[in-house]
Amino acid sequence: MIKRVSDLILSIFGLVVFSPLLLVLSVFIKLDSPGAVFYRGARVGRFGRPFRIFKFRTMVEDAEKLGGASTPEDDPRVTGFGRLLRKYKLDELPQILNVITGEMSLVGPRPQVPWAVELYTQDEKTVLSVRPGITDCASLRFRDEGRILLGSTNPDKEYFEKIHPEKMRLSLEYIRTQSFWLDCKILWRTLAAVVLGRNADKSDTK
């Protein structure tokens, strides 16, 4: 209950504070390339319930028909302004709306696409017991995920080989140790990494 209430208060506050920035970014997205402002991809949430995520569109229209779910840094589907949004993680800001509607939390394991969830082991399905989040320790560790997949001819396959195992380990660790203060620490590290440019490549949550 404390987590949900704090999510609501901080998300509504954030929506009000960032609304001018969201408006400006929306205009630049429309000017940069044809297509919708938001990307509404299918994701799997708590208890396996599907939902549509809110993200600023960073790729060309109908990008899902042109490639996989994983995105290398050199992916040709990414637009010019989209690269800027991805670099500073600004494309994630609209997920505040998913937090307000209760589909996501500020902190929690990142939501995955349906086909990826179908590949989860029984143990990995534990991540579906909590609301997915905008950020967590795994997100901080793999903040430059696109760079790891740079030059890949099969990004989805390499994601599951190089990134997924450690991300899942960190997500399961978060679920076992989650607390209000841990969430505060993760939010601070996220703020430091995105706004202050500090190194957030730490796996520990102590």
C-alpha cells in the first residue's frame, strides 16, 4: 500500500512538473518524422496481464514490422531525434501514465514483450508477481544496452544470451529484498545517472 501511494503521489507530481517538457518533446517528435508521438507496444504486467506501454516514439513508423524487439545502438529504424531521446532515457518519461493507471510502478523489473515472457523459466516467472517498473538495478546496470548489441545481426538472440541472464538475476534479487528504502535508493541512482551523469553501474542494493 505504501509503495502504491508513493507511486501515485510522485507520478502525479512528476506529470505536472514535466508536462512542459513532454509537450516540447512531442512537438519535436512530430517534426522529426511522420508517425504517432507515442509508442504503445504490448507488454506483460503483473500476474501475466497484458497492457500497452507509453513511450515516446523513437523509431520510424511500423518499426516492429521491420525488425525485432531488441534495439542495437546502430539500429537503422531509430530516428535522428529518437537517438537523442534514447541517449538521455527521455523516451521513458511517458510511462508515468502507466504508473498512474496502476499498470506499472516507479521501481520494479522492466516489463517484457509477450514472446519473451513465454521463454521464461518457472523461476523467472516470479518477476510477474510484482508490478513492472520504469527503473530498477538491472536497468541501471544495462543503461547502455544498445551499445552491447552494437553490430549484432540477431539482436533478440544476443539479448537473451548476453543481457537477459544478468538482468533476470538482478530482478529476482530485487523482489527478494524489496523495500521502500531500496526503491528510494534506486530512484536516486536513476536520477544521478540520467540527470547528473554519474556512474550507476553498480549491482549492489545495500
